[in-house]
Amino acid sequence: MPVPISSLQNHHIKNLVKLQNRRQRDSQQLMLVEGVREAALALANGFTPVEAYLCPELINGAAATAVAEQLAHLEKSDRCALFTVSPAVFAKVAYRGESGGILLALPYWTRPLESIRLSPVPFLVIVEGGEKPGNLGAILRTADAAGVDAVLLSETETGEGTDLFNPNVVRASLGALFTVPVTAVPARQLISWLRQHQIQIAAATPSGTMLYTAVNLQQPVALALGNEANGLSQMWLDAADRQLVIPMHGQLDSLNLSVSTALLLYEVVRQRKG
């Protein structure tokens, strides 16, 4: 049976608040998933929470009820600890409004490159230095829509990179974090893996010499993009088989990372469908 919680001082509730901080998430290897659609996608794609929190007063509609029933089934089979909380308690732990009264504590996961299932004509996205969780979430959402095989995050040699398990990645992706294979890999290892699989690297850079719509992207391809401030590192520029440019007709020299990614992904879609 679900355990009721009504106190803001409950240790479980205090810990959920802590998990809004990256250092605590990394230490405990736990992330927060809030919202009906996001929780439904996580469960549908085989992600099982270690803890789940329901606010009965906020759960409305068939979709939310179905998620609550799935969580109750997991609790009965001892695969998940289930709690019910009051509206006041849920407001304490929620990081967004209108989330439907459902919050999951989900364990971190790792996905080795070797486990990624490539399509007959591989279609990948590489993101280097994407420090804004909202950008990464938007990229995952677009990657899901465009049918990308995987989103690969290029790490530095010290393991620094995007906060993949930030709640805002989940929020901005609308749950695509659970539908698109995504993993963080050191740059050198990632470049070697792409070479082994004969996947060309197409790097987007303001200094590119080839218009992105003029390059053949119907072959196996990994689109590499860096952040707005610094772009791609020299390592990726040197590794690139093609350096693509998105034309800029104003006074600025770059687009938002998620917007640039969307343009390039749908150019691949256009070419391959056309």
C-alpha cells in the first residue's frame, strides 16, 4: 500500500528538494521526473523509478490515472516505493506547475556506444558543450520527431559535460529523454567509434565553407554542433569530413543551438524523404 506523507519535514521530502541540486543528484545517482506525459514515457520505455510520489487531489484524467495505476502495480511487485502526498507537500517538491500530481525519483543510467542500434543509414547528432538543459531538451524533442538514431554528448577528457539528468532536460524534451537513445562519451572515443562505423562527421560552424543544404546528407552521417559561445572545439573541426555553414544575413553570427540543430536535422529528413 502507498505510504501517506503530509509533513514537509519528512526525510523523503527533504531529499527530493536536495535532488533539485546537481551535486546531490550526481552523488545519489538519482534524477527527478515530473509530469504525466513525462512519467508515462519513462514507464513505457522501461525506466523504473525507485520512488514515486502521487498527489491524489491533483491527478485528473485518463492519462494520469493510467500512470498512477502502473505505479501501484510496480509497488505491489516490490519494484518501486510508492507514496501519496498532500497538495502542500507536492508544491514543496515540484519544480514546475501543472504537472499533474506525479513525481518520480529515477536512477541514473549509462548507455555504452556498443548498445546503440544503428539504422541501415545511420543518422546521429553530436552535441559538444551544450551547457543549457533547456537546449538539450529541445534537441532531444526534435531528434525524436526527426527519427534520429541517437544523441551523443561529447565530453571533455575530464568528464565535464552537459547535465543530462537535469529536470529541465526532461521538461524541455517533453519526455523525449526516454524515447531517444542518449549517452555522454569522451570526444576521442566517440570520433574513433564513428570512424569504425564509417559514419561521416558533418560539423556545423560559422567558418564552414559548404552551405548545409548543398551537402549530400543521405549517407551515414553524424551532425556535430557546439554551443553558441564557443562553437565546436578544434578536435571536432579537425575530425570533420565536412564543415557546414548556416547562412546568417543579419549582424549576429550564430543561432540558438537547438534551432541550428533543428534546421540540420530536417535537412537530413528532407533529403532522405525527397
